[in-house]
Amino acid sequence: MNLQPLLAYINQYITLTPEEEATLLAKVRYRKYLKGQFVVQSGDVCKYENFVLSGCLKTFYIDPEGQEHIVMFAVENWWTADLGSFITQNPADFNVQCLENTELAQFAHEDLEQLYQEIPKLERFFRIIIQKAFVASQKRVVNSFSLPAKERYLAFKKQYPQIDQRVPQYMIASYLGITKEFLSKIRNQLILEQ
Amino acid sequence: MNLQPLLAYINQYITLTPEEEATLLAKVRYRKYLKGQFVVQSGDVCKYENFVLSGCLKTFYIDPEGQEHIVMFAVENWWTADLGSFITQNPADFNVQCLENTELAQFAHEDLEQLYQEIPKLERFFRIIIQKAFVASQKRVVNSFSLPAKERYLAFKKQYPQIDQRVPQYMIASYLGITKEFLSKIRNQLILEQ
């Protein structure tokens, strides 16, 4: 197991000493999941905040009619969890499922709380990370009001480069809130424009 | 001007020494706005993160068809800004407008960055506040998928107690994503059920 990408990621925002890196790594849990496995299931408490070392996951919500709504994808160097459930330790609304074999670095709730005490500058790191997540989620709401589907698809491709090849088209359509047929039309149109 | 509510709010999450309180207050800008004035206008950079001392504001987005979408309200002890614009110092997507005469405690971007250096435990405070905002915004997305309009209205009343009396009904309808007529029907139904 190679946790170097996690340290490299954190050190983009704050500077950890070798001792702090050791303290942090002692609390990180490394886990492999198979394609199809669930990291979070709605109704269960989300136990971990997860950093993606390799693989691909989707976060989705099933509405009362049984319809799946994809809220986000996560690939290498992304964080994923049902953050509301993780923070409050109440049952999750969302599911997080692996779309490929996936390796995660996981922080348990109580371990992260302890790490905040031992390495206070992690507060800064997570403050910045969560700010970015909040802004991305607001931006998505604005885009859903204001951008036509084609522009939303282009914004998606920019946000998740190369994920087009890794994720079935019907999931991308679900994320964009359009039908698979309409996404296919948009893709064909973009090919013709090239 | 009485900034005590701001200190009381912050001290719920972290404990500031009297010196730290003085450092913080030296960087806070107190400002009164009249009903109808804008704190943030879309297209301008959002300069301040704002704590509401008194009054009431709405955050909204105008889509390309000119339709207004209310994203949140803020009353006493809430924070309001276009956070994406504030963090990146790029032009705002949202407008923040006063629905009543309003008093704010404002943190300018560069002052807040400096405060993080001078009082590192503010990182913890804002980490927790932004987490809560993120979770509330996710919850709203889930509710919009899953709850019927009546339940969404009840959730709104729980989240913003007494705002019913302070805000025109058509704005509450906009926040809930329903027509004014439909909201009126729901309210009448609830009165009959009492």
C-alpha cells in the first residue's frame, strides 16, 4: 500500500513535518474495495472520510420512486463520503459505490477528531477542502439552472477529465439530469463539430 | 454597535481569549444596510463574509430567462455571502439582498486570511461552520428529490423559525420551487389540520 498520494495531496495545502506525517499515517486505514462494493449505504452511518488512491466511485441517492440520482463521482485524489452522516454520525442519505476496483485511505470519525487535536493545522486543510466541495456543489446548482445540457456536459468533462471512458454513459446522463438518448445526441453533435 | 452576538456565536465552537477577541474585533467591519440594498451583486466580487447581527436577507440567482431562484435566507446568527466568489475573488453568481433593515459584521477576504494566521483556532471555527453549510445544502438537494412540497414547507419552517412572518409568501414559494398559489393551498391545508 502506497499512501504517498495522500501526503502529497495534503502537503499542497499545509506543510506537515515528518513526525506529523507519521502521526497521521498511524491513524489512516487503507482498504481495497471490489467493483460494485459499497463504501457507504444509505441508512447506515458513514464511518469514514475517504481519499481515493486509485479507482472510481459514484455517490447517489434513490428517490421514493426508486429513481437513482447521481450526485458526484470521485476518482484519484478526490475525497468522498456522505459528509452529513459522517459529521453528525446519523444514518446516511447517500450511497457511495465503487465503479472499479478501488483503493481508499480512510479516516474514521473519532480518529479525525483526535487528529485535529494532535495536528491543529489539519483544521486548515479540511477547512479549505470542504470550502472547495461547498463551492463545487453550489456551482452545480447554478449550472443546472443556467446552462443548456451540452454546456453542462462540457463542464462535467472539464471537472472530471477522462472519466468519459471509465463510467457508463447512462450514469453520466443521470449526473447531468438528462436521458441517455439525449446525451448520445449531444456527444454525436460534438464529434461532428470537431 | 453591539458585536457581542458574533463573539457569543464563535465561542459556542471555540474559546477565544480576551486578547484574541480584541484582535478579531479590530478586523471586523460593522455595517448597516437598508431594506432593498444589495450586500452582494452577481458579476461583482463578493468582498465580505457576513454575520447577521439583525435583519433578514435572501440569496438568489437569476437564470438566463430572468427567473429568480432563492437559494437561502439568512436571519440573526446566520452567515451569508457568495462563498465561491469570496474564496476565489472571482465575480459572484449570486445576489444577496436585504429584506429588512439589516446590521452585519463583515470580514474582508484579506482580513480573514490574516486572522487565520493570527488566531489559528479560527480555522477550526470556519471548518465547522462551512461543514454545516455544506451539509444543509446537500440536505436541501435530497429534500427536493424526496419530500412532497408540504413536507418541504414544514422542513423550511423548522430551519427558519418565524421567518414566515418576515418574508413575503412568493419568496418562500420560490425557495421551495413551487408556485405562490400552491404554497397558499398547503398553508390553508395545514391550518385546517390544526
